[in-house]
Amino acid sequence: MRKQALILLFLALGASALAQPRLTVREFLKLSPSDTTSYLVSGVVEKVRSTSSGSFYLKDATGTLLVYGLADPAHPGRNFSQMDIVKGDTLTVLGRFTIYGGNTLEMKDGRLISNHHGPEHNMSFYDRLDRRPVFQGKEGHEGLEAFKQWVQSHLKPQGAHGTVTVRFVVGRNGGVQEVQVTRKAVPALDLEAERVVKSSPKWKPALSDGQPVRMPYTIEVKF
């Protein structure tokens, strides 16, 4: 009974949303900030601006709209990253017009009504990147190989032989973070491998839709 009640509630919310007036992007951007009516707008995600704030650019044939603070009423508490929205998706959103800071026209606190996945959903996270991390001028696989060589050249002799596997993340600021030994040899080798990886110079971070994103890597350090 509870499941049926939730389904009925969801259908009621969906029907209520779809009953709202629908505007093009150009029409929406011409609204008055004093208009408190929520309007439906449909378009294609042109660029994800920030996953933390849930903001992105939605484009239709008439223009481009900044949507800020998107929520999913069908799944309360789900953050933007969990909504699985990427560039190329076709969305219908519901929200009201506002002007932020006196000059930024946007839809604030929008609600996700529908999402039809675009062609980029068939691509891996890596293939959707504008740029993979860059180490000392080399990108992607070449950069990772250059980093492995850098690590090997900075190891101090430990009087033992072995291989240590280290996982790390190239952060949004290009720093190496979350360094963790995932396959150990002996304590002296483990600590030395971890030390050298942590001492890495900064990278240029990966970019997705023009924004820096985190990238995990795993390497083997040989003694």
C-alpha cells in the first residue's frame, strides 16, 4: 500500500508540473524578476558549469539559459552528480526567473522534470573529457608514463627489492591527493613509494566542459 501511495504521489507531482506554462529560453529571459510563476523550459545541456551547485547551461533554438541549483523532486536529497546529467542531454526543467547580482539572468532552484540521455551517455567518462591530466607538458597516457619515470628517478635506495602499487588522485587544482598503497611489499618500500608520489609537482588537471575534474590513477613503483 505504501509503495502504491508513493507512485500515486509521484504521478500527481508530475502531472502538476506538466500543467505549468511552457516557455522558450528567449521568452523566459524576458520575464520580470517580480514574476513568481514557475515555468517549464526544455532544451539541450550545452555545458555543465558546476556539479557542486547543480548549475548548467540549457540551450534551445532561441537562446541559452543558466539553470542554478537543480533539484530532483522524484528523488529528494539526490545531488546533481547523482542525476547523471551530461552535455547533450535533453531536459525539461521547472523554475522561476531571477537576476543574480544585478546582471546574471538565470533560473534559480529549478526542478528536474524529465531527462532524455544524449549520445554522450554512450561514451565513457574518459572519452567525455576535454583534456586528460597533464604532467610536465605531456597529456593522458604519455603524462602518466612521464610521472612513473619521475617517481622512479626520485626513489631513495632501500636495500630491498619489490613492487609497490600506489593509487592517487589528480585533484581539481592539479595537486596529487589521496595517495594510498594498495599492494604492499615491505614497510620501507611502501613508505618510500608513498613519500615520492606525495611529493609530486602539480599537474594540469583534467577538464570536462571546460571545468577541472578529479582523475584517479594507479601506478606500480619498482625497487
